[in-house]
Amino acid sequence: MDVSGLFADPYRATYRLTGCAPSGPLREALAGGANRLGDIWVAPRPDELYPAGSERIDAWHLADVRVVDHRPHAGDAALWDIVIEGADGYVDPPDDPYFGAGLMLHDEREPLGTCGDFTELDPPDDEPGPAPLRLIGCAPGAALQEALAIGTKSALRLGEALLVVLDRTGAELTDRHVTAEVAAWRPSALGPGLIDIDLTEALWETVPVFARPLWERRIDGCPREPNAWAGYGTADRQAWLDLVREHGCRGRSTPDRPAGTVYRMDGRHITDVPGLYLALGEAVNGPGGYFGGCFGAVHDCLRGNFGATAPFTLVWEDSDVARRGLARVLSPQGERYSYFDEMVLELTERRVEVILR
């Protein structure tokens, strides 16, 4: 069976940033440079009314942001009003946001400037809806056959289901939740007894279109050599890591090697955060392996059933690459810290001896 509609760009909202003093890549975009900013954080700034740590100034994440328009600010010609477009992973804007002290923008690497206000623009009335999910060459089971035979709207409303994606070896790779409501069906060209089925507004979470080549590469089977991800940029590495994580957390445990085992991590390509977790996963579990995708997930993996038993030793080869590349990242709130140092601390506090080479 094949699937059409699994890959679709998420809904992209449009926002106006008012009274901006741009810096870094945002300033370059306004001067005629690349208009794509990648993922950014919009962080309300604290003040005496709502100090740092207040829930009203939680940062807001936007993915794959691009600048679509800009003009001088009416109240100050040195400032700009900027319109951006980006994929918003949240259902609603930040809960009860407070913009009294303005906002700062950053891309986790460097500041993008400050703004006085941040508003979402209403989408056009003719905004297209999601494409149907089409199951191609489906061999229906008994429950689906009965629903199709009855053919009423209530019978075709099948409820929640799990779409399990297999690689070409037949192994389970990942899954997606669907709300299965049959809109149409027809005989399939893939063979007798098979049908193509359209499900409306089915997928809970689509896969970004840019990630399709990564999925197709992974569907051919688990990588046989390490660093299959090394040539990718950060966004592609994150998409590859998402797939590695989904495969690694599919409800089955990985037998842990004995405590005291020595693992060697190839650090030559750890130039960003996704690269760090991809290299760590491969150090513990081999090519395509998973061992966390954030600090909390690493903590969970160290509890067992993910391939390693603490205490153990991690020999981090070429650690200077990550020390330089991850030394000055920005938290969602825009605070500078060293991701490299935080990872070493996280591991050592969990009884992992880290040897830096």
C-alpha cells in the first residue's frame, strides 16, 4: 500500500512585527539578502511588572520563517514594520502574552533584533483546507469492508486509527495518528481486490514536504554506515533526528549492554544540536541509532531499555568541533549558554564518564 497526502507543509500564519530594530540575518533580509530566516523564537522581554520566569513572557516558536514585506515604522523612521510568514506549531498564540516591554527575536544562534509589538494577521477567506489522505492499494479488513458496504456517513466515520509506516524490509519505521472518515473509495490500479481510499482531514500531523527525500532514503532500510546525516543542514538533520526518534521509541525496548561498556562518539560532524543527538545515538546503538533528542530524553534513555546501562564511558572524539559549534547558543528566552557544557554536565550527573578527545 502507498499513501498520498502524508507529506504536506504545515499551516503557515502571517504576522506583523511593529517598531522593529532588526539585527543579524533579519537586518540582512531587509537589505536585500536572503528572506528565509529558518526557525526563530519570539520572546517577550521582562520588566518590573513581569520579571523573568513569568508565564506571561514565555517564548513562542515559529518554523521556517521568511520575510514577506517591510516598511518604515510610522512613528520612527529608524524602525521598521515587518511582515513575516511561518509555520506555527501551537493551536493558539502564547497564553495571555505580555508585550509591555516589547520583544526580542532570535534564531537560537544570534539575535535578530527587537520589536514593540507582534500580531497575527487574519488569513484570507479562501485559505485552502488540508489535502485528503489517500490510501492507495489498500486491502480492507473486515471492519472497513462492512463500513463501505453500509456506505452511510455514520458508518464511514471510523474514528481514531494508527497508520503504521513500514520500510522496504517490512520493519515498522514510524506511525501517524489519523481520524478515519472515508470520503470516497474506488478500485485501485495496483491490483484486483485492492481499493484507493480518501480520508478527509485525517492526519493529526503531516510530514513537511522538504523531509520527503529523507523519509524515502530511510524507507530503503536502516543505514548500514554511520554519519548518513552528516551532509545535511540543520533543518534536514532535525527531520532525520525526528524519524530516528520515532523509530527508536516505538514501544519496544533495546537490550542494554552491561554497565561499564565503553562507547565511542564520532564528533567530527557535531556542528549543531541535532548533529549532537544523532552522533550520540549512533555511538550507543550503531548507524541510525537513537539515544535521546533533548536533555530530558537523554535522561530517560539513561534509565534503561535504550541500549546502555549507566555507569558507562563515552569517549567523545574530536570534541573541539562541538565545543566551538555549540558554545554560544540561545535559550528560547534569548539567554546565552554553552550547549556543549550542558550536555557534558547532563551525562556526568547521570553516571556517564565523558572523555573528551
